[in-house]
Amino acid sequence: MIDHISIGVSDIARTRRFYDAALTPLGYKCLSAGESSLGYGADGVVLWISATDHPVPADERSGLHICFTAADRRGVDAFHAAAVKKGGRDNGKPGIRKDYGDSYYAAFVVDPDGYRIEAYCGKA
């Protein structure tokens, strides 16, 4: 249903360091890099990131977040560790989320621009 999503950020170099580290354990990489834009995915770009003077103000109460699929639980753990190490803020350590299902394993982080992101694996 969704082909891609785009977000705006204030510092493209800082953002690249963060997303390169956070998404690598999930099998995603930067497939397109320009002076003011980045494109991440596995086989094609799904997440576009652009430098802008006016990024949408992040609001943790909005409910908006981006969830990335992990192949296994180790990927979720590595995503969380790398994201926090590269400037993200913990917003939910890796673990089972019983509210979402018995095998819903996820971790949550707030990126350097305030966007809430998640890595999820539904395998036991």
C-alpha cells in the first residue's frame, strides 16, 4: 500500500550517521546519497530523508512513528543498541509487547530529530 515515506531533518550528516548505524542490523542501507538527501531500503528506497530548514516538529504524543521489519530478534536488539549509541534516545527497550501479541518483539527509539522509530520481529 505504501511505496515510500519521506521525512525532513535539520542535519543530514548527523542523520546519516544515525540511520546507517540503526538500519544496518535490520538489513537496510543507504541506497541513495546526495548533498541534501538520503534514501534507505533493502532492494529499493523506501525511506527518503531530506535536509530542510523547516522539519515537521516532532511530537511524541502524536502517535506518529515509523516501524522497520527485522528478520529476527537479534536484529531488533542490535538496532536498539546502535541507535542509542549514535544519538538516539531509548523509547522502549527490546522485548515482547504482549499488548500487540505473544510474539511481537520490538524496540523503540527517538531519533536525533525527534522522530519515533521502531524495529519489530513477529517470529518467536
